[in-house]
Amino acid sequence: MLVGTYLLYATIMVLAHPRLIYPFGPDPFDAPEFRQEIVSERDVALAIYEGESAEAVLFFMGNGGALAYFTYTLNAHVAADRHLYAVEYPGGGGIPGTPSEARLKADALAAYDWIAARHEGPIVVHGYSMGTGLAQYVAAERDVAAIILDAPFVKMCALMTQASWLPACWLPFVQKWNSAALAPAISAPVLIQHGQDDQMIPPSVGRSLADLMEEADISVTFHAVPNANHNNLAGVPGYRDRIDAFLSKALK
């Protein structure tokens, strides 16, 4: 009886888990300094800020809400007048479509390729939470100058296991989001910022990812940020300064 109940629970969770990991909100992104464009044959939605600096930043938001909720992060780059391209995910912010790991990763590469065909300077990838998986995926598949990761995970399926009491990394049809597997293909320097009070993805997870990258001979700068949790990391003083210092060194 207990085994049958557990198997039924596992089946329900496998079927439902995409809704749990992509809880995108409906609020559209509307910032006057950005223009919005649909690019590539994949119809990827980008919010674009045309800066004056040499570098371009390709930003991938987290899975909570919509791009409209990540203004603190975006403002860190706007204040530095960098070219900024922020991906808007299907299923959120009024963007049509159904998200999945495969679709988001394909869209991420399409966005990079579209930018690379138009931008002659270095390209930096920046991810927040779930977006760190996309930033690392692009860095493993394409030539990037630097990588910025806010509150990253090692394997999202491991976080699912802790939350659900199911072996998510071993279950079929579960979207795994395994960042650990990407490290051997990454060569660009990495900045990791992780809130010390983050309860959704504990800072020990970010530290584990940094250790894994260092073992792969990647240059990693790790900051455990006091008084920061999963949602306010970009709003805590020092966030922009750490990014500026990192990029100043990485892009020499």
C-alpha cells in the first residue's frame, strides 16, 4: 500500500514538476531605456539596452516571476552603460510559449548567436538562480569573456530531491539542469555571488559549485554576501561594485 502510494506520488510529481520549476509571472517588462525585440528563427524575446561600453552582457533571469522583477540586477549593468540583452522566457511576462530545459537552452544559444553576429566586443553571460544554468550552458558551448552567477545551483534535480523526497536526478522525464556536467567545457573566469541567508539555494551550494569549477582549473571568485537572501541579493550594497571590479579584471 505504501509503495503504491509513493509510486503514485512520484508519477504526479514527474508530470507536475515543470509547473513547479517555471512559476513565471504575467507582468510584462516595461522600462523606457530598453527596447524589446524578437530575434532569430526561434523567436527569442530580448529586452535590449544600448550602452556605450565595449562589452555586451547576456542576462538570464531566475525562475521566479518575470523580467520585470529583476530591475536591480539589470540596473547594475545599465549604470555601467554596458550593452545589455536580457532574455524573456516563454510562459512569463506576456511571452507566449511553454518553457522547458531544452527550449530555454536552445533559446539561450540562439540569443548569443544573434548578439555575436552584431557585437564586435567581448560578451559576458550573467545568470540569476535558474538563469545560472543557462549562463553556464552558453559558456560551455560558445566563446564568452566572463561569467557572472548569482545564487547558482550545482544540480537543480538535487534541490528537487530535497524538496520532494524523490530521487529526481534518477527519475525519467525530469528536467535535470545539471550544471556540474558543464564545468569541464568552461574556460572563462567566473564570479559567484551568493547570499549568506539564502534558504532556497543555500550558500554552501554555491561554494560547492565554485570548488567544482576550481577543480576544473577555472578561475573563480566567490562571495558569500552578508544580509542577503535569495530574493534581495542584487539589492544589497556592494552588488554592483563586485561586478564592476570582476569585469574590470576579467576583460583586460
